[in-house]
Amino acid sequence: MPEWLPTIIIAAIAASGAWFTARVTGRTGSYGRIRDLESRVDLVERRNQILWNYNRQLIDHIYQGTPPPPPAMPNGII
């Protein structure tokens, strides 16, 4: 048997084990945690963009000297 064959077999078993763990454990495995963190970062970025746009509207409202009431707060913040 060639010397490199056991290395290839062990690498294939390790790779298939990692893939199986990612698919079976889902949210509890490390891949599930990364997926959860990515979705949380996406949510925070969306909220940040909404807040930035709302703050820009408030600044424009004040700068233009428009009387009250200020622009309505967007629904996506809360």
C-alpha cells in the first residue's frame, strides 16, 4: 500500500465528519453559530441604516425650519 493512501483516507473521513456535523447539529454546531451571528449582523446593519435615514430626516426637518411634528419614526426600528 502506498504511503500517501492512509493520509488521503483519513482526510476524507475528517472532511465527511465535518460536513455531517454541520448538517446534523445545525444551530448548536459551530457552523450554526456562524449562521446565527451572520443573521444578527445583518439585522443590526439594517437597523443602523434605518436609524441613519431617520436621523437624516430629522436633521433636514430642523434645518429647513419646518414646524412640528417631526417625521414619523419608521416601523423597522423597534
